[in-house]
Amino acid sequence: MLYVSDLRRLRFFLAVARERSFTRAAEQLHIAQPALSRHIRRLEQELGVRLLDRTTQYVEPTEAGRLLMERGAALCEEADRLWRDLRGFAGGERGTLTLGYSAGISYETAPVLLGALAERHPGVTVDTRLMPTTDIVTGVADGSLDAGLVRCPPPVPDLVRTLLRLEPQGVLMHAGHRLADRPAVDAAELAAETVLLHAREANPGHYDAITGILDRAGISPRLILRQLSFDAAHTPVVNGKAVSLVGQSSAASLPPQLVWRPLTPTATIEIHLLTRGNATTPTVTRLLRTASATARTHGWLHPAAVTAD
């Protein structure tokens, strides 16, 4: 069995064998020559074999010593790699991170953040899970998730909400809709429309934020609730039965029949990174730092006025 002390003595032996000199090896290792000699004798005693032939003029590896030189160097290199990898876990440079995010965040926010994390910390493996908002909040709280990306999360004891993005909202509608030719849409113009929403129990904070936009515009349009938790085709909107208020990021992957127009004045929805305050791991710390840098790079916390493509 190989112990850490054996590795240290192996490194001492390799230095002496390479230099063919105890004096030069001791200088290289910054160790006293008598102490170096004791370590080599101890290694030979433990192995039960002479490793070096010594005279007053030279030091030469024996046959056993040459074998140890050949295979011992590779062993030390592998040990060095192992120690570096293990230290990487302690510093968050390596490890696995379990991240949950909701469908609305999968268009842009999550991919951009995950791309930045992969670039900055390639040793971190991310296990991503597309989940309903309520399950994400529960998962972060019970520890089955390390972190979650959530729109308008509720305040939960022991959970930390880090604001990542203020995403501009706009109107999603059929390309033939009466407002589709506008460069932007005033929310007050939706008074006579039917607005498609997720049920409040799916994400109370997001539901309240969207209805708050309508309330501030002084309107009470008819609301209908989505029948599916995730409908990438936006079926009721494609069929012309409703319009929807969605984030700017969704505009890049719309069916050809739909258009997105920003609201004016600009209205935003908060996207938070949710973590456990009392259980921050090194990998979570790396994620938080990457999230902060990504938000700055993309101007996510300072949305300018947006225009439709």
C-alpha cells in the first residue's frame, strides 16, 4: 500500500537518481543532505531492495532503481493530477451542480448563463432540469436542487433570491393581428383583447406581475388560462383566440405565424437565481459569480427601450 509519505520519499529518490548526486538533489529539494540520505535509506528498507549504488565518487541507480525511476515518475505525475483535481472540488473549479429552470427561462436566460459557466469553469458539470416553478422552489429548499432560475419567485425562509435579469415584456400575437404592424404596443390597447396566462397556482408571482401590468394600464381584459404547462407553439395565440404577454427572449424562437412587439412604456419581469442561504457550496459560489458577471455583460439589470425586429 502506498502512503503519502512514500510518495514524498519517491520524489526524493527520483531527484537523487536524476542528478546522480545527493548534494545536487538536496540543493534542488531544499533539504539537508543527511536528512535526504535518511529518507532514501528508509525507502530502501521499506521496499527491501537497494535502489542506489553509492561510492564517494558517484551515485548510480541499481536495476531496481532504474525500474523505480521509469515507473515512479509516472506515478508522481498521476498523483499530482489527482491532487489538483481534488483541490478543484474544494475551490468549486470541479464538481456537479444541479440546476432547475422553468420553460419561460429556457429561451435565452438559462442557455446564456450555462454557456458562460461552461466557458469560465469547464470542470463544473451541470445537471439541468426543466421543471415547473413550484417544483423548483421546493427542490432548492429541500436540497434536491443546488439552484434554480425562476421568474418572480416567492420569498421563502432560508432561500436567497439573487436578481439576475429584468426582462422586458411584450405582446405575442398572430402576424395578422390589428396591432402587429406597430413598433410597440401600449398596454392600454389590450383592453378589448383576450389575454392568455398561466394559472396563478403555477407561479403566483409571475401571474401577479402580468396582471399588475394590465392594472397599471387601467384595463381589465378577458383572461383565459393555459391548458398546457408548456406550449411552445402558443396554440391559442396562433389560432387567433388570444394574445399573450411574454418576455423579449421568447421572440427569437417563435412560430412563423406569430410576432412579438415590446410594451411601451417598458415593463419588465424579474428573473432570480434561487439558492439556499445556509448551504452554499463552492460550485454554487462559482455559479453566483458567473451569474453576476453575465448579467453585467448582457445588461440584464439595466434594460434599455426595446424594439421589435
